Amino acid sequence: MADPLSADAFLAALKGEGVKVVEYDGWRTRNRNHKGKWGPVNGVMVHHTVTRGTDATVKLCVEGHGDLPGPLCHAVIAKDGTVHVIGYGRANHAGLGDPAVLDAVIAEGPLPKVNEASKDGNRHFYGFECENLGDGKDPWPAAQVDAVVRVCAALCRAHGWGTTGMTSVIGHSEWQPGKIDPKGPGTSMDSFRKSVAARLSAPPTFTVRAGDTLGWIAEAYGTSVDELRRLNPDIKDPDKLSVGQTVSLPS
């Protein structure tokens, strides 16, 4: 179990994994926390939106629909792989699910067949909605699949999940009976989990953006400037990093 990352740490984790991020206005305080607690968080849940068009999809996930107010996730993953961060805190994405599944996620053990919907998932999972019609035919471009893998790896890396198994990453269909998401070519959750595990086995890195310094990176990742300089002997001036430069992080 873990407390949710701070908004800054969440953003840093995504960007550090090389994700292209767009921040929607007000995302840091857009949540459903008045309806219940968020946390402890135990895993990451992947969904599809049953929509077409990035702008319309983001708008829907921000505002919600009918009796399901937004935000409907923490971020929308567009077809081109861009991750639109829209909210942070409790979000209406997981709904009620099987407590046996949550137990398996916490233990990082094999997932049981989903049988009931009685446990509040909005409290326990980060949620990512992927722009897709969900008809089994709408394609999932390679850039979008790569972004899904990266955001899942970013959060698993930040929380230390994935040390004994990869069931910290699940699909909505593995949580709540009757759900089918994510669905479509190349969206097997086992395939996603294998890709996340492979990414986590590689040394962690951070991709520098405009304005980043070694001091900021050290603070965001709970390490020191001296340790980062030891891991990156090519860095001569910790206050002068190049945009796009890769900084190795402690394991």
C-alpha cells in the first residue's frame, strides 16, 4: 500500500519516463475527494473511452456525463501517444470491483476471475483512459501503446511496484464484471504487463525539459545532487542541462 504521489511527483514520474505530457488547466485540484478518500493506492488501471477525437475525449473525461461526473480519470492517452493530464485525486474511473482482485494486486499475485463488484476502486487505483472506440476494430497506434506502457511503468517505478509480479497494472475488465476495456488489436493486458516489466528492468532515466536542474531532479526522485553526478559523470554543471538530455537515476 502507498500514499498517492504528490501532483508534482506524479508529473515528474511521467515526464521522467519520456512521456509527452499536456497539462489541462486546473488538473491539480480537479477531483472527487469530497465524495471519499483517495488512497492508499495499490495499482494502475487502463481503460478505453468509446470515443473518437482527442479534444472531444478530453472534454468528456474532464466533465463526465449523465450521472457520472468528471473527472473520469487522471489522464487521457491520445492516439498519438500524448498524455493529457486532466485531474488528480479521486476520479470516477474504476467504480466498484472485486475485493479478491484488489487483494491480488496488493500481493502482486495472479489475478482471480472477476466475480463481484463491492469494493471501491476509485480510491485505490490511478486511472488512464485511452482514446479508442472499443469496438475491437479501432486501431491502437504504436505510439499510444508505448505511452500506456510508459505511464504504467512510471507509476510502478515511483511506488516500487513490480518487484514480485506485474499485476499492479490491470484492465477495467479485470476489475469489474461486465466491462470489456481495454479492447482492440494489441491490447492484451498480459502483453501490456510484459512490456511494463521489460521497461522496469532497464535502468531508470529522466528526460530533461526546459528549466530542469539537477537539484530539482534530485528532490523529485528523493536522491542527492552528488549521487546524480556520480551516476552521470558527463554532467559538468548541475544547473545547465540540455533539453532532451537523459539523466540516469538511482535504481
